[in-house]
Amino acid sequence: MSGTRRRLTIVGAAATSVVAGVALLPNWSAGAAVSDDPTVDARTRATFQRLADAVFTDRTNALVDGGQADADKPLTDGFSGDVALSSGTARAEDATRSALAQRKKKLAKAGETYRGAATTVTLNATRVTGRTAKAEVTETTTLTYARTRGDAPKTTGFQARHELTFKADRRGDWRLTGIRDTDQGGLAVNTLSKPAPVKAATTADTMPNAPRAATTRNPAAAPKTGTTYDYKAMAAYAEKHWNAYNKDYPDFSGRGAGGDCTNFVSQSLKAGGWKHVPGYVYDYTRWFGNADIQSHSFIGVNEWSWFAQNSKRTKPLANVFQLEVGDVLQVDFDKDGSKDHTMIVTTKSGGVPYVTYHSNNTLRRSVASLVASYPNAYYYAYRT
């Protein structure tokens, strides 16, 4: 696929959502505050979904060479009447697409371009209070890399959850007035919001402190020579469960500070041979996790780093581009000394590692893309 994204028939997708929505969504009349509040029927819910699909498709295509950002008219301009963008949201989306177009230029300078994209939106739940309706949706996006060689991945994908707020005007028409990203991480490539901080239970100065890694391209080679662990198994686990969570572990997505990123990476390391170190859950020198109990080092960003260094199961790498399959990358977005996010490398090609992670659920995002999108963050690279 090249140029603008080949769109599936939106009406067909909306019709599917209506069938699902009838069974899953609450009775709208139950939420009505007064008798003249507007009702929201299946047709309106389907249009909510179609508009959400258009919003996030427009954003994604702003990153694609020859995408919708290069066209005269975004998809959201096709909505009017019963359901449409408010004037303020329309201006905000114009600014978002413009900013994403600038991100596209930064990515291109880093050697990464996309030739196509596919975005679908699922309507998960809706609720209404008076003249305000909120729609919870999941965006699933696949981006196709423009230039791939050898064993380089052809695509990258992610899932992102959002809450859309609609307000009814005096005529009863619904206007989209707000879009909020509800994932803990906020790391989707078409998202501009600042990633949510994920802080440690304690930041005592006595804890092992990992050195920062450089982000310059083409560093000195650092081949992986260890045979203690099965790195292919780590990568296979991560790519199997990037958006299909393993029921044998709890899901921490959206559950307070932390999200599911480190829990997911720990599961992947365990699949490749990392053994439990049982003990007290708050002791960072212990590491264990299953369906019933998890140490803080199994699920916490900073606690995992402390355990990894103290146990000598990892060693620091000087540069993020030295990472290999099964290695771990962490990021401190606000540079306050407390790390915010954990990812695992699942493939590498042409000197570029590709990471897979939860919160947002993401498959094979290039480290070049992360560095281009968050150039001022602190990065920490771990050889496992």
C-alpha cells in the first residue's frame, strides 16, 4: 500500500459496531437527566465510532508519506449535522496533525518513513449524563515501513485507548468537544500527549543507579555473547502477548501509577530463562511473579532496574543502538532521575533495535522512532 491509506468501508465497520453495541452498551434513557435531553440511539453510537475512526486515521496519516495530511481535506471534515467536531476540537486537531507532520520530518531524518497505514476504532463503552456523552474507544493502528531490507520488520503496530466527550447543542446535535488518552503510558506514535510518569515506591539514594545511554547512531559494536538465556524465546513471548495478555498474570494497565510495561517485560524475561528469587515483595533484591503475587521488582520500573543491576543479571550498555534481541530499554521522560517506562527488544535490523511493550500496547517500534519522538528524554540500555 502506498500514498493515502486504502480505507475500508466505514459504514460497514459502523454497522458491525452497532450489532455489538446493542448487546454491550447501557440503556441510554436511564442516564437522561431531564425529559428534553437528547437521546442517543444505535445510529448515533455508530456515528460516534465513525467520527473517532476519522480522527485517529487523520492523525496516523499525518505520519505517512503522501498521507491525508498532504491532501486538501481531512476525513473529519466529512462530518456535519447530528454528530461532528466542535469548532474548538477542529482547530485542536488541525494543530495536532500539523505537529505530527513535523514529527514525520524528524522521523525521516532518523531514517524512518511510512508508506501506508491502517487504523480501526472499536467502541468499547458509552455513558451519558444529561447532555454529555462519553465514548470509550480502542484504536488499533498498523504502520507500514517505507524502506525495509533483509529481516527488518515490515510493519509496526499499536493499540491506544481514548475517551471522547460529546456535548449536545440546543438542537440536540452532538459535538465532539474533548479527546483524552486513557492509557498509562501515552506512547503511541500518533499521540502528542506527554507520557504519564511511572515512579518508584521509593527513590532512596542508596539504590543502584544505572548509567545513561547515548542515542547517537552507529556506536561501537557490542555483540551479544551470553548463552545463559533464550533470547529468541523472550522475543517470541513478547510478540505473542503484545496485545493478547497472558491470563496467567494480572493486567496492570490503567491500574494506578505504573501500568503494565514492566510486568510485561518481566514475563518475557521469565519466558527466556530468568528464574524467581523468592522473598519479601518490597525487597528489590527479590524477583518473582505469577497470577497471585508479584514482587515490586517484577512490576515496578525503577525496582526492576535496581534488581537487574544488583543481581548482575544485566550490565549497562553505553548506547541504545547497541541493544540486541532480549535486551531491555528504559526511559526517564522528564529527566528527574526516576525511570518511567520499560520495553524489550524483539528484533534488530540494520543496526536499529525494535522494541515491543505494553501501555500503549506496541509491536516492533524502532528505537530510532522513540529517540526522534522524545529527543530530550534520558535512556537506559540493559544487556540481559
